[in-house]
Amino acid sequence: MTRIRFSFTRGEALKHISHLDMMRLIQRALRRSGLPLVYSEGYNPHLRFNLALPLPVNVTASEEYGEVILSDSVTPDQFMVAFGEQLPAGLDLTGAWIEDDYSAPALPSTVGAALYRATLVAEEGCRVDPVHYRQALDNLLSKEEILAPKTKKKKKKKVFVNVKPYIYEAYFNEPEKERPLELNMLLQTGSRGGVSPFFVIEQLEKELTVECNYKAHWELHRERLYQDQDQFLQPLSEGM
Amino acid sequence: MVLAFPDLYEVGMSNQGLKILYESVNNRPGMLMERAFAPGMDMEELMRAYDQPLFALESGKPLAEFDLIGFSLQYELSYTNVLNMLDLAGIPLYADQRGESDPLVVGGGPCAFNPEPLAPFFDFFVLGESEECLPELLAGLDRLKREAPDRKELLARLSAWEGIYVPSLYQPAYKEKRFSAIERTDSRAPAVISKRLVRDLDRAPYPTAPIVPYLQAIHDRAVVELFRGCSRGCRFCQAGYIFRPVRRRSRDKLVETAKQQIAETGYEELSLASLSSTDYPELEELINELDRSLYGEQVKCNLPSLRLDSYSIKLADRLHRGKRSNLTFAPEAATERLRRVIRKNISEAEIFSALNDAIDAGWQGFKLYFMIGLPTETEEDVEAIVDLCRRLRQYFRHKSSRKIGISVSVSTFVPKAHTPFQWEPQLSLPEVTGRQEILQKGFKKMPGIDLSWHDAETSFLEAVFARGDRLLAPALEKAWRLGCRFDGWSEHFSMPRWRQAFRETGIEPEDYALRRFGYDDLLPWDHLHCGVDKAVLIREHQKAFNIDKPEQGEAQ
């Protein structure tokens, strides 16, 4: 058995694909690759395969991770070629390596935080004044609590959760000419709770004090995933 | 060219015909087929707001820039979408308004066997199977375009080709708003158009590496087509008539195609498709060979059309892996008499014994399809549906300690062109509603049986267009202008809008759906030959009402 981990990027061409569609498409690419795949036993055999963290619809990414178990030994190079050529345009394999530690926890359980970059893209002829946005972000972060609705599965009652502690960092890029406004967000994710980058942006826009009639929209990109080790964030890539 | 499918992407990408045509054109050098689908209502709104013309998916090029737009006509209730797509593409709706630089608009598929309600919107139709015809057409169109001085002449020359119907060359006449005659306006056009037919399926184009959609299509799997046509000859079934005769793919070809498709797509499911798949000779051997050649690939095979007999159950069981949930069957009618009228020849004893086998094999429940409003049906026949299910339920209770779920799905009979029931009226709306109430009342007292039924008005509209003529075209346009789209989708269907469209264009829809045609009446589709002579249809029609005489043999 070989446990292979791989990293990949997602570009504009595939950013509208949902997580389930991504899972299906990667599994089908693996099935086409001719690699020696391992299926679970039982009635509905499925691939021993994982993605580190679901990528939301409309978000591109530069460093995502997945892992798959193979029955025979395969070198990372062989894997890169066989799997890489089955991936559609918009998904690029950037690395593959063997995880020797067989007891290493499954990828999804290792992710603790993610870094997002949201770019404010204004339509032609429309100028965005960054000052309003910087002010709005200050307002938002100075709040004691930021409540997010959460629907519990069993009870249909709406519950509110304070997601303020999940926003580890949020800051705009330094003003630069000809460079659009970029909001960087380091957000907690995973089983201990998390907050969606879309929610943070939504809250930010609510804090805009000036009526902004900008024709502008946000484009989201996930830069990096982090693992949470003893309350110390480390890029996922470093542990691998 | 563009193949335009007048429904959502996830519906269109489930259609095997589309994939076959895509292959047949794109595997030929110098030819190109792209796809276009009907945008959802929200998307349409945005497209109109941003002046975004309808485009082909592959290149993003507007439809209007292509030579040929081919509409796949699977279902009468997609007609408003056809008009909407033409409009979104900026192509004039009516064929006679299109100029030399506009694309030619062609229609094909089952509904092309009675395309009269759509006739003014189309330049021509392909009658029958298009996978050989389309590449020929694209190859020949180039030359025709050079030689013919204008569009009109081009169409006139095209009309002489086998399977091509150019409606503008046929002038219908009406008596008291009823279709009475049709006359050719150009001697090159044939009096009767014969259908295109693929003789040898093994040599016909078939996809080996179909497109795998990112989102989940309704049918998201590899498909091999075992045979085309059906030998059963159910009298209500249009597919059973227009796809005759039965032509099979060889076992070798099927195994080879299945292997290629699985290797090229990574699909985890393979469908052995046909109108009645268990009629494939040596089906067990085929399944064995597929098992051998797909060994280790973790591919689930399935048979989409199960007959209610022990052999089918055995096969379904053989193919099945995992939890045995539900099996689906279509007895169509609940009394033996009525089943003989429609020529769905299974006895009640067979139904019981087949379901008995299925329970023994561990299946958890059944879905049963019935139809109401069939010719000669009485309220007793409808009550018999309730009664049959009650007896099945009792039987299962005695037999098994498990809870056996039964769900019953009831549709309304729609008389279709080119079937022995093409002369028959549809049951009137109040009567259909009355019979649906009988079912609702009957099943109310039966917990564990889940009843669902088709909307009566939707089936009514389907019947209007299934046997319609060209007088319906203005009503169709009106309905589309009033906002009708996706009429087959219950959340979008609006009968009041359709009623208004009929009223404003002076159409009595009842006169289409509820009309009983006579053998002497010329039918609006009589100049289109489906491969079965009218005399045969008449004989079958008569036999339906003389069911005491023994049936002889199978349909050819």
C-alpha cells in the first residue's frame, strides 16, 4: 500500500465547481489514470481518497491538498504523470509525495485554518475609494461579537454563534497605485468551528458608512492551508 | 453546427441521442458540432439584461454565427423553449423571415414525426435516426450552398434527400378549422417522406469517449445501447413504432464499447440501455463477458427497463451489488383485459410470481407505473389499480416479515402520432381528475403505499401538440410571448397562460386533444412515414377492441 499526497491549484476555468463535483471529477480522473487504486470493502466500494478542505464555489486556489491510497508502490513522478494528464484544464497538479507514516491522521482532520485573499474588482470607469473599506474593516474588527446564524441539523431553530474569535487576521494590502484593494483573511476552519470568507465580506459591507454605488465585486482566492499544532499555525506544506 | 437541446444542461447531457450525434459529427474531419442548452429562467433574465446572445458551450460563439442549428425534439412540452432559444440567439423565429446569412434551423428526434405545430419555425426536419444523416448533410451542405442561388432553392434541392422534410414546400388546407389536405408546392419534394434508418448499428458511430459533465447530470453514467426498436408492440408506445425494426448491436461490439467508455470516462456505472433491455438475446452471456472484461474496475451495471417476469428479476439480481432497495416496473394497467387492449401482455399470475421472486431475493420495495385514460378504460379499471396494490400488499404481509414499500406512479395516457392509438381521444380533463380522485381515495386507506400522479393539464397540453397541426403555431408563439417556458416542469407550467394564448389565437385545444379521428381522415402527419404502414396501425387499432381473438406472434 502506498499513501500518496498531492497538491494542486484551481484556476478560473473550474472555480464554479462545487465540492461534490470536485470530489467526483478527481475520483474519475484517478479511475482513468490506470493507477492501482484501492477500494473500500463492502456494499458500495469507494476510493480511499480525501481532499484536505472543501473549496467553496467561486474560489480559486493556489495550494490545495489531497491524498489517495494505492495498492502497489508508485513513485511520485509516476503519479504526477498518470494522474496529472487526466486532470482537466483549470486543475493543475503541483506536487506529489509519499506519506510514509502510516498512522498519520487523514488530511481533513489536520487542517485548522485557511488564508484567503479577496480582491475588489471594479467595473471599468468606476473608481473605488479604499478609505471607506478600511474604515468598515476597522469598525467590524472593533466589535465585541460578530454573530453568524447557524442552523442546527435536528432543531430547526436558528442559533447564533460568535465567529469573531475565528477571524485570526483580516487586513487590507498597503495602498499602491494601479493595484486593486485586497483583503487578506486568515480564518479558522475545521471541526472546532469556523467562519466562511463570504460571511466576513458580507459583514464588512454592512459596515460601510458611505453609500457606495460602486459597480464592483469581490473575487476570492485561497492562498494556503494551515495546520494547527499546539495553537501554533503552520502551513500545511511544511509538515509534508 | 450547433446541436441545441431545449431543456436544461443536466437533462440534455443525459440524452444518449445527443452523445451519439456529437460523436457522429465530431469524429469526421472538417466537421464540427457544438452544444447549446436552454438557460434556466434566472439565467435567461441575466442574458437579456446584459444583451448576451445564446452561445455554444464549446467556443462561446453566438449561435447565429453557425451554418446550422439542430434542435433535438424529444418532448412536446419543450416547444416553448425552442422558440425561446431561437429568440435568445437573435435568430428570426419564423423560417420565412430568415435571410441568407441566418443559420438553417433543423429539427430531429421523436417529435419530428409530427412536427406540424413547429413547422413554420423550422427550415427543415430530419425524419428518423440522424447519426448517419447529419454528417452527410454537413458534407453536402457546402456544395449545395455554392450551387444553389438562394436559401429557397437550397431547401428545395435538399427536400429530395432521403428523410428530409422541408415544411415550406407543403401547403396544408383546412375545412372548418380542421386539417383536411396537404399539397406539395415543389415537385422535387416527395409526396411522402420516408424516415432515415441505421441498418447496421455495429458500424454506426457510437461514443467511446463521451463528455463527462462536471455537474451531476440526471443520468450520470456510461451507456451502451443494446438494440434499437422494440419487439413488444405496446399500442400506446410511440418509441415502439417509430424505431422499428429491431436492430441489435453484437456482443463483441458492446463489450468493446463498454470497455472504452469506462477507460475514457472513469464512470462507475454502466447502463445497458434499450427500450426493453431484457429482450436482448443472450443477455446473460453479455453480462458475463462484461463482468470479465471490467473486472477490478468497480463498475456497477444496470438494466433500465425491467419487464415483470422472473427472468428479468433474476438478471436484475445478478447485476445488483449493495443494498437491494427498490425495483421499478410498468404494468401500465391493472386488469388483464386492459393490458390486452394495450398489448402489454402479462398476466396477473406473472406479476405475482415475479414480485414474489424479487422479495425472495431481498428487494425492499417496488415502484409500479400505471396509466389512466387508456382507450376502453372504465372506472372499474382504475379501481382495479387500488385493488391490485391492496392484494399485493396483503400478499407481501403474509410472505415477509420485512416491510415492503410500494410506490405507485400514475400518468395520463397521451395519444401519439404513428401509434395504433393515434385516432383515439384523450380522456377529458374532468374525467382524468375524477379518476385521479378514485386513486387518491382508494390509497388513502392504505398506509405504506405511496401514490404520485402526473398533472392532468400537462398531459392535456402534451396531447394537443402530439397530434397538432400548423394552426397551433401562432398559439405556441403567443404562449411563449406570455412567458411560458419549461412547460414540462411543474414549477414553471402555467395552464392559465396557455388558456389565454389559445383564446387569443382562436384555438380550441379540446378539439385537438379530445378529438377522435376516423380512418378516412387525413392526419396532419400522414405525409411522414414512420416505417409502419397505416394499414398495420389500423389493424392493430382494431385488434385492441377485439381482444378475445388470440394474438399472433410478435411485432416484426
